[in-house]
Amino acid sequence: MDLKQARRGAAQQKLLAFASLIVLIVGFSLASPNFFQVSNIMAILQATSVNGVLAIGVTLIIITGGIDLSIGTLMTFCAVMTGVVLTWAGMPLPVGVLTAIATGAICGLISGTFVAKMKIPPFIATLGMMLMLKGLSLIVTGTRPIYFNDTPGFTTIAQGSLIGRLVPAFPVPNGVLILFIVAGLVAWILGRTVLGRYTFALGSNEEAVRLSGVNTDAWKMAIYALAGGICGIAGLLIASRLNSAQPALGLGYELEAIAAVVIGGTSLAGGRGTVLGTLIGALIMSVLTNGLRVMSVAPEWQTVVTGAIIVIAVYADQLRRGKVG
Amino acid sequence: MIELVQMEVIDKRFPGVHALKGVDFSLRAGEVHALMGENGAGKSTLMKCLSGVYQPDGGRILVDGSEVALPSPRAAQDLGIGIIHQELALMRDLTVAQNIWIGREPRLSFGRIDERRQNADAAAIFAGMNVAMDPRAPVGSLTIARQQMVEIAKALSYRSRVLIMDEPTAALNDSEIAELFTIIRKLRAEGVGIVYISHKMDEIREISDRVTVMRDGEHVGTVEAADTPISKIITMMVGRELTDEAVTVPDLTIAETALEVRNLGRGRDLQKIGFSLKKGEILGFAGLMGAGRTELARAIFGAEPPDQGEIIVHGKPAKICTPADAVRLGIGYLSEDRKHYGLALGMDVRANIALASLPRYADRLGRIDEKQLAVIARDYIGRLAIRTPHDRQEVRLLSGGNQQKVVIAKWLLRDCDILIFDEPTRGIDVGAKAEIYRLLNDLAAQGKAIIVISSELPEVLRLSHRIAVMCEGRLTGILPGGASQEQIMALATQREDIAVSQTAGEIKWT
């Protein structure tokens, strides 16, 4: 196999997901005139932003061969801490933003320590973290939501439109802009930096990396911390959209994010994956939800279809790679 | 007399390797037939053909005088051919009986398993072997020796008339070996034909009736064990025309010592090992499988740190607890298992070459300077003659020899001047071997200190300026370069009770 073929293989994988996305969009557009409207497309993108950011964060961890189940409740915990800093302590907005990201990174670092230093399997370590954070969110808030009415401009983090102000025809919400910035940044990290290279290398063959004299534990912790910081951004986005930190929210988001990663062609075995794939995966999920809603399909059935799509996406990938006869 | 098993002109090729070249082999009922040869001689491949794991490309197999087809291990089992692999293939969390009857569980109605019958049947087999074993014990709780008994019982449960044992004593101590031999003798008396693959000369003498020696995928000869001296068997094993280039030992009297190891030990694996290595020297480590050579390398490299002893690097005592420490001191380790420990197979040549040196080619933001890496990768591809279409080729698509060169490039780029090569030519074909040898000689000539661990004696002899020989975790001696294969074999099979003379090698420096 030469370089061209190798590139073609990788491109095919993305093409498959991308083609499914196009087919879905065309299908829904034909089925309902309400689907392909600027307002509806914006709604789809806005709905993708939180799940997309979370999915991009967990993509990093999945490429190392790990998993992070705590991202949903971590997102909520970050939103809660932002509420504490902004609403309760009355700090200015930038401090709130920093708090969200720092909380995420610190919690990610703790998960990373469980995994790398204490050698707890990622599934268990982050399962524990998931429950701890869920509990902490409820404890800190006394189970009541924290509202951001006293912080001017907080809702514009996700709901405003910087691009809309410049190009009124495309009122892309800031949440979507942030999603694409995060995607670009993580794609750059994965493709261009030492951290990204070790992310793939750890998933590809951790022992070989360790025997190359690389401090694998430290790098792994850094990757979990980065993913945690990205969850912090997701926490800001969801808090801004709801104009509140809802402590009971969060559980279930991790599975949606992991589903998007898997649909995007990232291997749960590690060593393989792309941010673009994850982005497409997240879009497929929200197009599906939105499209079925526009066609007045009951929400129960939307869940069934999403589940089926996950199985079909992975099966298609296995077929393409010739693993299934 | 009809042989129990007759294998005629068996031929087997793998991509790049002609593993079996028209090999004949026969087994009689009620005999223990030892199969010997160096690693890679084709013993295991031949036995995998007999047990249905591999399909031979040519030749035929007769059981009881009639030709048989063995398309699967199951087909071989149905003909009464059982194999006990070197790595035990048991499920640790299941019980002894569950392991024995896996896939053939006695059933009750509604798919329930008849555990009681399963346990009773297993107990009957152990009774027949004269072994006390609780069929309900979880296999994970047993010692390796006891697990081996389970494997034997499992093979017998197929009413095996042919039992193939691949290095059964590798992990056993003396009393466990004695117990195993008792069982083997009992089976032999009952008319089972046993193929016994082993490296250990004393065992062969004790247990076997006939000995077949293989070398380079060919049948060298079959002799009666009772009236063949060990020295003759050794000669048969190593008797290939020796390497084209004899080793030239450079004069290293004034060379600095790069690495010194004193009194190194770890549990039973490594016991009081001491040696020194000079710049520009190639020190070969010979020994049989399980002698502790890889364990020694991993101890020096910090992959599994030793319990005791000192490591002195370039005259300074070094504390090596992790591979990262070793690499910082300029020690590189090329594992015998490249695929698991040396390479990130799914990544490209460039990334693998850079794997140990990445931070050096990144700026403060952690951005990798791909342009510079590309230049460096192409430079190494040229210097080491790595055959790859380009530096972005995935490493898994390269041949074994070229994969090995990628690992070498990785350590050279990291400025390692002490290189430990563990089986540097395993899985590499003959042509590429010569190239790796030349490369090692060049590296030594440039002043790198090199340790070569190899199970192939001709390889050790061709490369080594001095030869350290290990047996069962001990260094049994250091021989000067160009020592005879018989001398090495004698040290490599030297059991604990015989006195150790570690001074033999020091003569060279005076």
C-alpha cells in the first residue's frame, strides 16, 4: 500500500460519514419544506454545539485508548462553579470563564491521575468521577439552579452572534463559532504538536512509547486535563444557553458525546480518530433529532433511530476495513 | 512396523521465509521423541502442521499408515493428536474441569451444563494420570506446573494417542520437572506417542527414546538417544557452515568503559550478575530460552528495575528506575518483540523515528517542526537503507528487517551510545540479516557500546567481541570472541551446582 492508497483509506472513512450526513440533510429537505431553512439550520448547529464540544474533548481520550464517562457531570460541575463565582461572589465575567475552564482541567487532571498513576482502568476511574461530580454539583447548589441574571452578557457567550453582526445574512450563534474554534484548536493539537503525537502513540502502543523513554504517565494526565478543560467550555456553553447552571443536568451527555465520536469513525481501541469525524458524527446526531422532530416523529422513536445509527455506522466501518466477511 | 505418525517431505512457506523444506518426521506408539534445534529451526512450525494449526504447502501426513487431512486443530484432535503449547492457553477464571471440557460441556436439558459429570470426568482423567487435583479449583490459583497438568489432562481428554509438548519445562523447577516426567513415562507405557520439544540437553537424555534434530527448516538427522553423546547432538544442532565473515575483534585496551554492571539481581530471574562493556565493543549474550537475558536487558533499561546491584554508566553510578532515566543516560533498548515494545505500528516511519526525541523538535508551544523531522527521517532512511516508499509510510507495512532499522534510527536520533539489541534479527530473512550485522559493526566502529542478545549461536559468534553466557538467571561465564559453539553450549546448559568462573573473559584485556 502506498501513500495515496493510505490517504484514500482515511479519506473514505470520513467520506462515508460525510456522505451519510448529506443523505440525511437531502432526505429531510425533501420530506419537509420546513427543514432546510436558515433558522432551522442555525437551530441544528446550536443544538450541536454542546454535544460537539464534549465529543471533541472525549475524542482525545478515546484516541489514547481510554474512555471518559465523567464529561457530562463534569460539564455541569463547571457550570455550577461558574455560577458560584459569578452570581454568588459577583465576580466579573472573564473570571467566570476562567473558572469553568480551570475547574474542568483540574477535574480532568484528577481523572488522569487515577488512570495514569493509580492504574485504575479509565472506565472505572471516570465512572467514579462521574458520580462524585454529580453529587458535588447537587451539594454545592443545594439542588437549586443558579441563575446568571446578574451577569450582563453571560447569555451572549452561546446565544449572541459575533458573525451575525458582521454578516447579517448568516447569524451563526457564538456557541457554534466556539465549537468550530475548539475543533480547529484540537485538530491542530492532534496534528501538529508533541501532545497530539503522543495521544496517537499512546493509543497505538503505550508500552513502546514508555520504552522509548517517554514519561507516558505525565502525558496521559495532560491529555485528561486538556479534555477536562474542554468540558469546562461545554459547561459555559450550556449554562449560557439556559442562562442558569442546572445541577441535576449532565448525566447522559457523556454517552451522546461518545456516540458522536464513534459515528465519526474514531476507534474505541485507540490509536485512530479525527476531530473532523467527531464533528460530522455530532452533526449527524443533531440533524437526525431535528429532522425527525420536524417530521413530527415521536421523541421516543428519535432515540431508537439514534441507537440504530450508531450500530450501522460502526458496522459500515468494519465492512469497509474488511473485518467482516 | 507401521508408525503411529508419519510426516513426509512437509513443506511450509511464510511470506519471506521458507520455514520447512521437505521435512520428514515419524513417531511410534509408546515412545518419547525429542525434537531439537535452535530457535527458528522449524520445530514448532512442524508440530503446528501436525496439530492442524498450519496447513503444509507440500508433503503428506499419515496416521496409522493412512493419509489424513488436518484442516483444523479440531480435526487433529478428532484423530487423537493433542498439543500443549509453550504459552499455556487456559482461561484463568474458569475451574480446572471447565477448562478441560470447554466447547464440549456435557449438557442437561435447556442448555444447562452438567457440572457434576464434568467434574467427575475430569477427576477420572487426573486419577489416570496419578495426579491429585481438585477439578473445581480455579485455574488462576494453580502454579504454572499445575496448570501444565491441566493442559495435559485436557489433551488426554481427547483420547490423544499423540501428545506434542512444546518446551513443557521452561517454567518448572526441578521437583516439578520430576513430576512431569513421571506422568510422561506413565503415558508412554500406555502407548501414547509423545513429541517432546526442548532445549535442555539433560532432560533429553533422561526422558527421550529418539532425538530428531532440525536446522534452518531442514531435517538433519534422527538418532537413538541412548547411544548418542550430547556433543554429537550439539554438533548436529549448530553444524551449519559457519558465517562467511569471521568476527574481527578490535583492540579495545585503551577504550573507556561505557557500562558496568555489578552484582545485579532481581528475585529468581537474575542473580548476582556483573560485567562491563567498553565503547566500541559488541558484547554478545548467549543462552537458552528462559536464561534471563531479556530480563537482564529490561533491568538495565529500567523497564523492570532490579532489586539489588549497581549500574555504572560512563564511570558514574546511575540510578535507573524507569526507561526515561535510562534514555536520559543514553541507553537504548531494542526489544525482541518489536511489534509490542518497539514500534507504534499504525504510525508512520517519520513519527516512529522521532518517538523518543520529539520534544527536541518542538517549540515552546509544543508545535512539532515537521519539516525538520521530514529531513531527518529521510536522512536516516538513506543512511540505514530503510526500504520504504517514503517517510509517511505506516510502519506495519514494512518488512521485519526494515522495521528493525526504524527502531535503530529511533535510538540513533536520540543520541544513545549504549544500545541493547534483543534478538535483533528475529523474524528477519537472511539477506536483511547480513545488513543488520553490517549496521551493528558500523555502529561499534563509531564507538557505540553494544549488547547483542541472541538465541542463534552463529549470530552471537559472528558479531560478538566477547560472549557472555547465561543460564537460569546467572551469568555462567564470559568467553572471548570466536569461542567455539560447544564451549558456549556447555556454559548455557550449566546448572546451578557447577562452579561459576566469571573471570574467563577478563583475560582478554590483559
